[in-house]
Amino acid sequence: MMHQYQRLTELLRKKIVKGSLRPGDILPSENELCANHHLARSTVRQALDELVKEGYVTKQKGKGTIVLEPKRQSLGLFSIRGFSAIVGETASETRNIFLQEPHHTTWGDDFFFTLTEDEKAQGCICVKRLRMLNNFPAMLEYTYIPDVGLPLFRSTSFVRDSLFETLKEKFGIEIRKAEQELVAAGAVKETAKVFRIGVGTPLLHVYRKYHTNKAGLFIYSSFFCHTDKYSIGNTLQ
Amino acid sequence: MMHQYQRLTELLRKKIVKGSLRPGDILPSENELCANHHLARSTVRQALDELVKEGYVTKQKGKGTIVLEPKRQSLGLFSIRGFSAIVGETASETRNIFLQEPHHTTWGDDFFFTLTEDEKAQGCICVKRLRMLNNFPAMLEYTYIPDVGLPLFRSTSFVRDSLFETLKEKFGIEIRKAEQELVAAGAVKETAKVFRIGVGTPLLHVYRKYHTNKAGLFIYSSFFCHTDKYSIGNTLQ
DNA sequence: CAGTGGTCTAGACCACTGG
DNA sequence: CAGTGGTCTAGACCACTGG
């Protein structure tokens, strides 16, 4: 069952995405939304705060709630865009190549985040993917999910070719936030081969810990980005 | 003048930072806080939401509001830690070296974010700093502030050696959120010299656009990180 | 000046955790 | 079961933007 503020968030989000509300437009005022949807003002504000957090709108005291320019193409909690001019075009075609199907394994001895005893005992499911942007190998990603008894799923059954969408729709697991560590390092032999670059080419190496809606369940990811053509972007706070 | 929820946030934040509330402790319940501080529950919730956003506490339905492990040393909107073991010790001693004092200049022709006409006309104040962590040159940062008529300030008058604290306390400018772009690239000659590394050593290059509490005022930053010893960290969402 | 979003009050019912 | 945080109502006063 959905809450009333979530229904209003969804309704307004759809209007923005579909274009009946355009960048620069001002949303109906909070009082109008109250009247039109028979809601208390705090409920309307809860809905609007969600849209602010998602980056669809911004609020200005005395003026109103204003629709922002659309966000760029996003992958997980970040977005990718052409690097030639930092504010460049987004990659139009993205494709995932599964180098290893989801499979059960143990965490390595020196896993990059500290694990709880529970997590260590459970072992994990690992996926190894290469992300292609316009046929350019841009990102090599290892994702680790603690094995909490999920049925093993194959890439062919992914929802919209997305691991996170799959976790959400099939298992009710939603990503809430993430911590990440950033490092620049030269490509080692094996990685260089995947990217078709020379050993030592600078790569961006990102370590992520995703927090989910399930208490105590975290998803981990380690990925390399070849940023000669595409940079990766974040919004902080 | 401060709002009541801000006063409560500050009071609780201080208790956590000073240690009278320790990690794992449960805060007084929302109803208790209401009674003790003579506030409505929505005001108390506003205060607690702020602490959640700042990463000091987490809430659990049915249980309460729980104090989290202290965050790591932070610089701006990110934190830095020893890289040897990703979850390593924080740098104990940080120091800023001003390579160029705040000075007025023009934006370059190919500035890394798109500027408005107003911003272009105003020109900017630029600061060039080298951040040392335990005497290791870890970060070279260029910060650009649109010249909206701020009196030129010198590094010696910085509040707590921090640009952001200075902007906040002297000019009422607060950072709300930021967008960033990440790239890995080899050091060029001039940069290599500053870091005392070889040309071509992989560096993390970050471009940031900070949003402030003043509508239309953005602060820009471009920085290089030498991540052999220290990685930089973020929290997303 | 009327209208906006920001803060705040004093209530209510609910699903959830733990004893 | 009593207590918790999550949602929701129906009001109020305020500082701010723009005509």
C-alpha cells in the first residue's frame, strides 16, 4: 500500500518526466495542491521534499516550486557524460556485457570494506559486468551481494537490464544511500586487456557500499572507469 | 535568529560530538524530546531529520533514534582516509599551503562548467591551495567564487583555516549541495612538480559545482588528488 | 499588497520492535 | 503489551518575492 505523499510525488514526477511540466515552470502552490488533492499542507510538503531530493524541482521562498532542467542519464547513483566538454552530451547507447554471471563465492580475505561476522558467514553472490557506452568500454564493475538466501538469478532475467531494478522488483530491496571511496591508479594487465588500453593507463577506481531499506543488508561494488571519453558524475548531499 | 529545530539539532549534535551520547546509544524518544523542550512533534522530527542527513544518527521504526559511529575527518563535502586498508585511520594532521592568495581574475575561455552571462560579467576570485596530510601533498585545489562584491579576504583571516567556514561566518554564504565530475588522468609537468611525483602518475581530478543558500550563487572548484596514500570519500543521497 | 514557501502547534491513527 | 517512529490533519504566524 502506498502513502498519500508518495502518490502525489509520483503524480508530479510523471508530469515532469512526460513534459506536461517543463523546466522553468512553477508547480501549483502548496495551498493549491492541498485543495486539489484534499491533503494537509504537511503531506503536500512531504511530497515536494521528495522531488527536491530527487533533483526534479527547487523551492524558492516567496516564489514557488520550480521545475529544473532534466538530469542526465544515470547508472546506479551516478551519471555518465561525454568528457570532451565537461558539460557534454550524454552517452546515447549503453550496453552491459556479463563477463561473469551471478555466482556464489566467498568474500576475499582482504575485502575492501569491513564485513560483519554475519556477512562473512553468509558468503556472497558476485556479478562481473562491463559497461559499454556507444561501444566504448567505459566501466568494469564487480558487485557483491551478501547471500541472504536469494534465489540465484541470471542476467537474462534482469529487469530492464538493471541489477538494482531487479533487486527492487523481485526481492523488495531498495537502495537508500551509498558511501564511496575514490582512487586513481594505473591499469594492471588483466584490466588493461578488458578496456583494450595499455598497462599503466590512469583509471578511476571506485569502492561503494550501498545501504538498503533492509536493516543490516549492504551491497558492495568495486568498479574501474576509463575516463578518457566519459567522466562519471555525482550529486552530493 | 535561529529556529527552534536548529537549536535542538545543535544541542543533540554537540552531545554526540562531545561524547555524552555514544555510538549505539538511543536518543530520548520523540515524545520525550517534545515534553522536555516544549516543542510539537513535527518540530522535533525536523531536528532529528537534520541529524540523519548529517550522518550522526539513524532511525528505526519501533526502536528509536540510534547514534552512529563517528564520521571520518571531512574536508568540504568529502572525507579523506588512509588508503593502505580502505577502512584505515584518518589523517591526523592536515595543513593548507596557499600557492596563490585569493585574487581577482577572469574565468578562462573554456571554464569547466557552463556559466551564466551574469557570472561571466562578474569575473571571479580564485584561490589556489595545496592540502598536506601528515606532510604528504595529497590535494591541489583551485576554487573559484563569482565576484559578487565580496571584500577581498586574505588567507590569514580565514576562519578555522577553512574557506567554507569563512564564507559562512563572514558573508552568510552556506553550501547546500554539490555536483561533481570525476576523471582519472596522468599528472602534467607543473602538477607533478607540486606533488613531487613523476609526469604521468595517475591522479584523481574532480570538478565541483557547489550550490549555496543564495539563489544563483555557485562556487566552483577543480582539484587533483594524489591517491597513493589517501583516498577521498563521499556519501551519496 | 496578495501569495509564496518555512516554521510551528496540538492533536490522531498506524505498523513495527521488544519484553 | 507499552513504546517507538511514520503518516496525516487543520489550523497559525512569519519573511520573502513581485506586481
